[in-house]
Amino acid sequence: MLAEAEYDLGVLMREDPVELLADGPMQRAQWLAARTGLDATAIWEWGVIERVSTGLLCTQIGLEPVGRQMLHAADVVSRSR
């Protein structure tokens, strides 16, 4: 797959959804952007996509509570923008 560099960092955004919400949704994206010189908004947006797709897959295969946590984090983060 050919995608912008921020896509790869979006994968890092999806991890630890409980921690992500505790720290604030944009903090992790801004931290990654500052260290890589990439766009924080694009990292954040790819992270939302990654959380939704991973949350749906985890829910489908019965990997809980991870699936619910991912989808909950995606819902909260999508409203915070």
C-alpha cells in the first residue's frame, strides 16, 4: 500500500486506547509530529481510522474488551476535534 508517512504513525495512535483518552486525544499526535516533522492532524486522522478498523475487527473475532475500548476511544476522539 502506498500512503503518506503519517499513516504509519496512525498505527501508533491506535495503541493503548485507555491511555490515549487519559492523556488527551491530540497530545500523542503532537508528540509524534514534533519528533518526526510530520503533520499532527494527519497523524490524528489516521489514528481514528486505525482505531475504528481495529476495534471492529477485535469485536468481530471476540477480542474483548480491546474491541470495545478501541471503538469507545474512536468515538470520544472523533467528537473532540
